[in-house]
Amino acid sequence: MLLEDDAGLALVDSGIGLLDCRRPDERIGRPLIELAGFQFDEAETAVRRVEDLGFRASDVQHIVLTHCDPDHAGGLADFPRAKIHLTEEEFANLGPSNPRYLPIQFEHGPDWRTHGEGSRDWFGVQARRVPLGFASEILIVPLFGHTLGHCGVAVQQGERWVLHVGDAYYLRVELSTDDHPVSQLARLRADDDAQRRKSLERLRRLARDHGDSISMLGYHDFGEFPTSA
């Protein structure tokens, strides 16, 4: 998800990066690659897609992370000048003893910018402002559970909002049922499944009560991605 403003560009998550594509076994490891079914295509990396749009990697001044799993944070090294925004809780969870994350993906020294508990009431959720200097308001929306600091990212578009939910659901069908086969994967991958289920209920409420104001999209549901004409 790329945000364009007169002040510059911002990404929501950075995906698999160029170095991951070139050295997958070293950076990610064969067991995780086979478990997750990761695919590696340089043309599909965020930096190459940004360049395809006529921009340069240096034009991306900010990256807002939903969380730091390898398929969300591997591309950070492709944007070394960007400021990396995430929740305080996710940053605290990043320690080298946590096997969930891959320290090699952060060896370039990201410019971390953490965001603590906020007071912005967003449709009944205590959201956190991300001060990018953009014309549109950008908010971190806590959706803990998948990881201990997982969040969504809400972007104002006129009178409506787009909410990137990260991995708070893998498929949109999870907004209506707990019995889809992907629900088992969601439970297994959650650092705190009780929190994950609370976050999912929060999304269900937002979709039910504020669907006329909020459009949601997940990181893994291709059915929600825009289609080209």
C-alpha cells in the first residue's frame, strides 16, 4: 500500500525485499520458506513496484509497519532513508531472543520511530496519530494478538477511511465466521490468541457499524486488492 502526498511517499509494510529474493536461505531459512510457502520475485518487491510507478526508492520517506514478521519487514533495507513507524509494543517485542523475527532483516540499522498509547478516538477505538506531515491523517489502530504489537493503519481519504488491517485477518471471510479453515492458521500464528480474537471482534464491529465510512483490506487476501483495467 503506497501513499502519495506532496510531502513525499509512504508505504504500509515493506514486504519481501530484494535481499530476501537474492539470498532467501540465508536471510529467511529453508524451514520457514517451506512452512509459509514464500515466493520470491524481484519484480513484485515493493521497491520495484515503486520504481515501476516512476518514483525512486529515496522518495519513500516513511514506512508504517503493521508488524515485523519477515514477509512484512524484509523490504526495509530497500528504503534505507525511510523512517520506520511502529507501535511501542511491537518494537519491545523485537528482541533478538524472539524467534518470530529475523535480526538479519534489520542489520542495516532502521530509523525506528515508535508510537505509544494514543488519545485519538477513531470510531470508538483509541488510535495513535502518525505525524508524517501529509495532508491526510494517518493513524495506527491497535489490533494486538497476531503479534504483541500488531496494528492496523488507517488513512483518511476525504470523508472516508481506508483501514489496512495487516494480518488481523488473513481472509475477509474471517469477518463473518470463526470456522473457515484459515481460522486454524490464524490461531496457530497468534502470539496471543485471546487478543487476536478481541481484535477480530473489533474489526467486525467496525465493518458492521461503520462500513459506510471505512473500507478494509488485508495483507494476504488477493480478492481485496485493486484490479488493473
